[in-house]
Amino acid sequence: MRAALERLAEARAARRRARIAASLADEDVAAVIEGEDVRASARGLAGRWSRELALREAGRGTEIMR
């Protein structure tokens, strides 16, 4: 039972990462899924990050923009 729940949780997380990457691609931001991380890069992304509160809040507590 526990193994089945772990597989379901991992599948759900993988779908979420794929949706995040697809949403970033829609905004012309290159995204790569590396294990449990979604890495984003695009021209001007760091500047946009610092100007938009919603982006900063979304990434709070993650390893993004180190």
C-alpha cells in the first residue's frame, strides 16, 4: 500500500513539474526538468524576477535564483 501511494505521489509531482515547464515555455522562458527541480532561464529573467513581487513570492523557499 505504501509503495503504491509513493508511486502516485511521484507521478503527481512529475505532472506538476511538466505543467510548470510548459507554462514557462508559453512565456518564452526555457525550462529544464532536472530531477525534482525545474530550472528556468531566459534573457531578462533575473531583472523580471527582481521587479515582480508575485515571481519573488512564488520562488520563496526554493533554490531558484541563487
